[in-house]
Amino acid sequence: MSGIVGIYYLDGRPLDRENLTKMVDILAHRGPDGADIWVDGCVGLGHRMLWTTPESLFEKLPLINQRGDLVITADARIDNREELIAALQINNRPADKIADSELILAAYEKWGEDCPQHLLGDFAFAIWDERKQVLFCARDHMGVKPLYYYQSDKFLVLASEIKALFCLPEVPRQLNELKVAHHLTLFFEDRVNTFYKDILRLAAAHSLTVNSRRLEVKCYWKLDPKREIKLNSHREYVEAFREIFTEAVRCRLRSAFPVGSTLSGGLDSSSITCTARMLLAESGRKPLHTFSAIFPNLPPDALQWIDERYFINAVQSLGGFEFHNIHADYLNPLVKPLWQDDEPVYSPNLYIHLALYESAQSNGVRVFLDGIDGDSTISHGWARLTELIYGGKWRTLRNEMKAASELSGISQQQLLWKYGFQTPIQEPALRLWQILQQNPKSTFTFNQIINDTFSQRIGLAQNIQSLTKEVPFLNFSARQIHSSGLNAGIHQYVQELADKVTASHCLEARYPFYDKRLIEFCVALPSSQKFRQGWTRIILRQAMRDILPPQVHSRTGKGRLSFNFQDKLLKYEQKTIERVFEEANQLNKYVNLSALHTAYHRYAAHPLQTQIKVDAIAVFCAVTLSQWLNQANLNT
């Protein structure tokens, strides 16, 4: 986790080094191990260094190539190093002396603007090409590493975090009201705009090319939902998955410092943790640190839904860990607005992650493995029922429904309705339908806390329609449904939020389930390899059979963190919430205060009821928006 910045004056005027230095300085939390800038006339690049990999200990950025006509700054971890070293014929020194940024720069020399297609890993970088007078930037396939930019007719400025852009006084702090509406409706499909007008994010799997005449943004990678892997047996599928998953974890263990991992007790984090434990032991490295949130002091009616200690202890009992259990039942979900947060936060469980990151930092960990987002990459596989229904495969459907009902305890009728008929409705299209409904008599939905006048003034429905026009309302292919879930904008949002928070703790979060190879493999699997004999996520379960404890391998449920969120938000922040309502001068332009009050009173009366979660989140979104508006220092 490093920090990058850059300035390019399109009108050719010389760059003020002081501005670039200010940008680097304001990102000091991202890189305690060094900082530097490079300036040549109208262009400059800067870098903050956080050492993580062994190769990064020798890395100096910004880096100039041997000819002196290319310069790079990068926040990157490249996973296909051996493949690139061979293809680029870098044989003048040992591989462990070749930094990842050198590989990116050499890849650009060989393949030009197509170089991101040849890279695996997490990266955001900027390259100045002196010969072409071009600034070229790219962001990794899933958007793990962030990159923001602002362009006027005179200059372009870029950085790992928005706050660095404001070091240039010419960059405006004007509110983008559409993003306010997206925040209140939990709509994440706008991958480009930010809460500030004209400050943009480079979307995941995109590159940016800019010179004095034009700015061009290109998509360099998309999932192919039509590709299907065909192997000879279920066993072959399992073995192929295990090989790719193990490699995804192995790549992310490359570290010169202690490695940590979340351990929630769920299937995803446990699979990563146990695989990492095995790989570290094989290579004779120090044990893995694990970090688990536990809630022993919750009321019994909430504890029964959230207590994962049985599964956490089962993994810890395997040995080979330095484990750390964090009591999360006393933590406040409404974390104070962090200086690192350039935009309002929607993440009800952020407070738990903060506690885990603080513990990791205090234990000298710099690389932090995380199980996000195994659900989307592996897929629960329920769309197989949809496929069987619309394919007319009634006997197979009946057998799968019966087995699934016995395993889950849910009636076949409920399973059929929820997963057979509701699954084809795509989430972004459903969100648009909810916005268009605007029916105050219906069950509470997030759109009802929006001020109707505000919604109409900014054209929210039309905006969401334009952003979801390529998403079909209905989809009957399991592979298409799987692919659509992985293409959802929520993934990029989560990565950007996680990046800011981990960077503030001198950590680099790494996500094996966001490995491009693993994602492409899982999407291409036949639906029978995702859901089989009533078991969801069957490919992961089978691959981990000899690695996970049986209690975890065969579990069918998962902990519900919402109960602690609902309990503690009201317990610790009732006065804060009510004060926000009383001083709602800024909120009333955007929020239907009457609907919000109704949601709050319903939540306050029954804070631990399952159906109250949506009310608690509505209140949370409004309060976090209010807090951000009060400290954002926006231009009026």
C-alpha cells in the first residue's frame, strides 16, 4: 500500500515542485518508508513508499528507465512475475532484485498501452512517456488499488486519494448532488463520479491516456459470461479449482513482514487462513497472525445469530497460528469521521474492520489477507435452480430442491420462490424499479428517505436508468447471473473504502478471491459445479475438504453482524442521531425527514428485530452524510 500523485500541465507551463511536494506530504500515512518526486518541465510524478514485498525494500520511485524517456510511479503488487521476467527477457540480475514497478515499466516498453492486459495483481500506476508526450495510467482488474483525477483545460492532476488533489488551489470542492442521492439509495453502479463535481475515479480494469490534445479512457478487460470450462469429472474440476485458489493465496503471501488474515469462522476467511497456514509452514516461514471479532457480551437473543466462536476455535485448534481475538461487542459502529475519508462512508461493519486493523498494526503486520468477496467469486450457486426451471429439467430440480431443503431447513416452496423466481431479477434494474415506485404506503425501502423534490430536480431516476441500461431486468443463465454479480459496482466501492482505512494503518490488504484467474475460472464453471446435491459453493467445499475443520467445511449458515450494529448504534449514538435530526439544516435538502423519523422510531422501538435492519441502515446513511457535509469544506 503506497501512494502516488502526478501533475501534467497541458498548456506546457513549468510545474511548481512545491505543489507536488504538498501532494506527497498529505499522503504521508500511505508510505512511512520514504517519499520522492520527479519533475521535468510541465509534468511531475510523486510517490510515498510502504515496504511490503521483499523486492520493495530495494525499490526507488518514481523510477526512470535506462533510456531516460519513461518514468513511472506505482502502487502495485504484480503476481505473474516469473512469466513477465521471461517474456520481457530481464536476465541481467536475480529475480528477487527486480521490483514490481520495473516489470510494469518494461511491460509498457514492450506492449505500450496494452500492457495492463499482461499484468496480474493489484495496481494503480502512472507512466510519463517523454517521446510521445503522453501520460498513461491504469488500474487493476477489480479496482483494489484506487486512482482519482481532475482535468481542466490547462492541467490534469491524479492521486491515490482525493485529498491530495486539493493541494492544487485550482481544484474545486463542489458537491456532486447525484452522489448524495446514490449514497442514500445505496446505489453503487456509478464507478466514475465522486462526491465532488469533476473529480473522477479511474474505474477498475480501465486505462487513461492524456496528452495536450485529448484524454481517452479505455476498458482493457471484461468477464466473458459465455466462456465455459468443460472437464471430464467433478474431481477434475475440484483439483483445478484447488490449484488456482492455492496459487491466488500463495501470490498474496509475498511479504518481507509478518502476514495476517481475518478469521471470521466463515467458509471464505477460513479457507484463506488454512491455505495460508499450510503454505507458510511448507516454506518454513513464521506462523500466520489471525484476527477475529467476537461478541461474548451481546444479549442472548442477538448472540445466537452472531456468535462464531465455535467455528473460529475449530480453525485455531489446528495450530500454527498467532491468533488475536478482538472483543467487538463494545465498539461503536458510528466511527468518527476519519480524516482519511474523502467521501461519506456506507459500511455498517467498518468499525469491526478498524479494530482488526489496529490490532494487526500493533503486531507488526503489514500484509493483511481478507476473505472479501468469496460469495461473489465462488457463487452460492442458487442460480442453478433458475437454470433448471427455465431449462425444463424437472427431475434434477426436484432432487436438488429436496436436498437443499433438508440441508438449509427452508421449505422447498420458499427456496423455489426466492432462488428460482427472484434470482433472475438483476439488482441494478430492481433498484431502478424501486426508485420509480416512490410509493409511501409500501414496505420501507431506502428510496423513501430521499426528498422527492431533490430526487426530481437532479433526475435521479433518469440517471440510474442510464447507468443500468445495459443490465437486463431478467436473466435466466446461471453464468450470466454470476458474471453480473461480479460486475456490480459495489466491489469497486468496497475496495476504495478498504484501501483508505488499511492505508491509514500502514497495511496492505490482499484479496485472494479477487484474483483474476480465480474469477474467470469460477464464472466459467458449469452451474452443477457451484450447486450440487443441495450444497451451495460445492467447488470450494470439496477443494477444502482436507484443509478445513469439518465443522467449517460443512456449515450452511453464517454469522449476522447486523445484530451488533443495530444494538450498538442505538446504545452509543442515540444522542448523536437525535442531534443530527434536530440540526438538519443541510440534510433537509436531500432527505425526507418525516420518513427518516418514522424509520428511526421504528428502529428505536425494536432495535434487534431482523426486519429493522433496513431502518437502522437508513438512519446510519443519513447520519454519516450529515457528518461528512459538516466537515467537507465544500465550495458554496
